[in-house]
Amino acid sequence: MKRKDLIAKIADSHERYQWQEDKTGILIRDAKFETITHFTFAALRRLTFKQIQAACVQGKDVDHVSRVTGYFSKISQWNKGKQAELKDRHRVTVGGDDDGVR
């Protein structure tokens, strides 16, 4: 991606991303996840904007999914009571020799 194209995309992101250039590359700050990522100019030339976004979130943009009665749903869309129920659940492993369950 060219430098001017990246800066244009950052400007279109409505203040989610801020950037600062240094001698070796560009620092990009992601305000949503409070991360700062440095990209060298060589790396920027070979990356797409989606790849740059993925690197900026540093694995923090994760949806947890649960299967309830055969249907999958995002936990983030559950109400507060259902999310509290999930936190209170006890997880056990059944079937091993050392688990104490027979």
C-alpha cells in the first residue's frame, strides 16, 4: 500500500486511527483497542489496509461464540444476566483416568 493511500484510509476512519511518521516507518495508534503498532516503509508497501488493521488490533478484537440448544450466537449480544450465568458455570472434563469421574 502506498503511503498516501494509507494516510487517506486513516483519515477516513473517523478518528479511530492516528498516525505519526518517523525515520523508519509509521506508528499507527488504534484508539478503540488502545494499541500502537510500528510499520516499516518496506512492510507498508507489501501489506493491504485489512492486514494493517489486523496487525493494529493485536488479537484484541475477538468474538466469543457459544452453542446453546444447537444454535451458535455471539456472547457479546447476550443480555447481562445471560453473560453472568456464563461466568458462573463450572467447567469439568469427563472421560479421563485422572479426572475422578467414573
